[in-house]
Amino acid sequence: MKIKSNSKIIFIVLLVYILLQFLWWEFLLVTQNGKIIDEKQKLIELSSPNEIQLKKDIAVLHHKKNMQTIMIVSEGSVFLLLLLFGVYKIKLAQEKESALNNQQKNFFLSVTHELKTPIAATKLQLQTLLKQKLNESTQHDLINTALKETERLNSLIDNVLIASRMDANEFDFKLKKQNLSQIINQVINRYYKKEIELGEITVCIQDNLFASIDEFSFPSIITNLVDNAVKYSLDPKNIYIDLICENEFITFKISDNGCGISDKDKVNVFTKFFRAENENIRNSKGTGLGLYIVKQIVKGHKGEIVVKNNLPKGITFEIKLNEA
């Protein structure tokens, strides 16, 4: 932080020095031009016997002096504006780089925490199974918990790998006609069965809707959006998952009753590593990759995604795909 502050001070000092030097040299040029014109005027006065011609020559000299002064000031002003514009662009680039560095730093801290949590939880379940004699029901619960933590870890790794491949333009979407209704139902029942049984998630999926999708990447859309809805919803949770066909478009919506997203943050919510300024979101775990991945996958499916307010509170993510 101290190094950054010192660099900023040095940059400001150099900028002020350059500006002062520039203004000084421009002043010297104007002054020097004036002296040259004055010397020429003296020579004309000494060598010209005709008073009328003398006045004409002096008028021409003064006109020339004014034009040269205007030229020096104009060119100097253009140079100064270009210099200030360059400084402004450098400042924007530095701020962008600094913000990106902070986002990446937060990302690595978050990923480290997100990786350690399921590993520690799974280790604890397995140690408990090894060290204690438990009844079959308890063993079953511990194994299910360990499997759930393993799936959470696998999902996190998949997100990182998908984001890396997308950044390198190495992700190949293999689109083919699929029963989207069936796929969404399978993913939701696999990962969110508990929340459905508790009444926290309400599912309304229209049967037999077909779309051209990539079977590997599309489930990431579902898990990332539903995970966010579960994570940021207020108790009692009230999450709706809908899939309908409207005007030859398939609309997939996930709505929650959470803390919502401000209008200012909606602009950047799909940016990589971005975390909203809402305190409830910042205090929760997350890598800032989920919505970025969702946006890229939807784009790869030639679809559109928008984020809307879910009145009276919460947020709605709406995805539109072409019907196959």
C-alpha cells in the first residue's frame, strides 16, 4: 500500500513538472517570437525612407507576430490536451488494473476457503465412520453428507475449469436437440431435493420442451443460479423455478426473495470476479465466477439472460432460448 502511494506521488510530481516545463517553454517561444519581430521592425524603420511603406511593413510584421503567437498557443494547447488525455487514460488503466488485482486476490482467497470447507467436512465424515461404530441410518446420513460435499467441491472445480477454458476460447459448445424439461428436472432433483421437500423451492416445469443445448455445460447454468438463490434468499426461503414456452421461445426463470441487486450492480453482475456491494452478499462465500459462467454459457447457446427485480423483494434471472 505504501509503495502504491509513493508511486502515485512520484507520478503527480512528474506530471506537474512536465506541465510547468511545457508552459515555461511556450512562454519563452512567444517571448522570443516577439523579440524577433521587434528587431525586424527596428531594421525596417532604419532602412525604409517611405513612411507609407514603413507603416505597411510594420502592420505586416505585427500581423505575422500575432499569427505566430496564435499558432504557438494553439499547437501548445493541442499538445497539452493530448497530454492530459493520455494521463487520464493511464489513470483509468491503472484503476482498472488495480480493481482487477483486488478481484483476483479476493477470488484466490475465496477459492482457497471454498476448497478447504468441503474437504474438511468430507474428512470429518470419513473419520467418524472409521473411528466409531454407528448404526446403518447414521452411516447412511454421513455418507450422503460426504457425497454432497464432494459434489460441491466438484462443482467449484468445474466452474474454475470452465471459466479458464472460456477465457482461452477453448470451450466448444456441442449443441444438439435435448429434452430441456427432463434435464432441468434431473439436475434440480439431484442437487436440491432437500430444499424442495422443505418447501423452499417451488418447481413449475412445462413438459417436453426441446432446445439445442450442450449437455455438459448447461447444468452449470441451473446450479449456479439456484445456488445463488438459496445462498442469498431470506428465511423463510421462497424460490421459484419456471420453464415455459412463449412465442417460439423457451423461458427459464429463477426467482428468489433475497437481498436483491442494486441497479448500479446489475450492469456488472455478469463480470468475472465481480461481487455486489450489498453487505449480505459480500459477507457470504463465493468466487465471483458463477454469473460470469452463466452469461458465457447462455451466450454459447445463442440465448439471452436478463436480471430483474422480483417484487416486492428479491431478484429474477430470466433466460430465453430458441425452441428446437
